[in-house]
Amino acid sequence: MSAAGIIQAAALLAILTALTPPLGRYMAWVFRRPPRGLERRLLGVLRVDLTEEQDWKSYARSMLIFSALCFVALYVLLRTQGLHPLIQRASTRAPGTCPSTRRRRSSATPAGAERSAAV
């Protein structure tokens, strides 16, 4: 690892270490306070009882339903991507101006080496 990489990793570690206490206090405040406003209405619509523990069966059911919904949403997104307004429809390059991606033979490779590998 280069010196720049070590400095970058150390800086990231220092920033994360410095942000941990305030972020932890904020998360503790959020999870301790009673729900209010939109959160309370959403919990009522979803029929969530905050006094009841969630057992493994209801957790597994929730995870399977959430995964299925995400799968369907991604499938629909991919199937309809041609209809989305911000998708890039065509290449901006003129025909024939694309750089070649074919493998070129280097001067160090003998002329017969490529033919013998293809056979």
C-alpha cells in the first residue's frame, strides 16, 4: 500500500471514530422517543403494535414479502427501462468512429502463435 493509501485509510478511520459518539447519541434519541406525526400514522396503517415483540416467523414472513416486492420492482424497472425519460437512447458517436476493441497482435508475438491457438 502506498503512503497516500495509508493516509487516506487513517483519515477515514479518524473521521469515523470522531462521528461515532454524536451519531450514537442521535440514534439513541430517535429510538427512545415515542413515534409522532407521520411515523405514528404509518405505524397505524401497517397495524404495528410497539408493545409486542416480533417472533422469528413474522420476521421471516416480512423478509420474504419485502424481498419479493423488491424483486418485482427491479424486474418492472428493467423491463420498462426503454420507457424511462432520462435513459440515453443512442450513442453520441457517429457510425464508424468507435474505437476498435479487437485484440491487436504485438510485435513480440510470433505470427503463427495466434493461428495455432485458434485451431
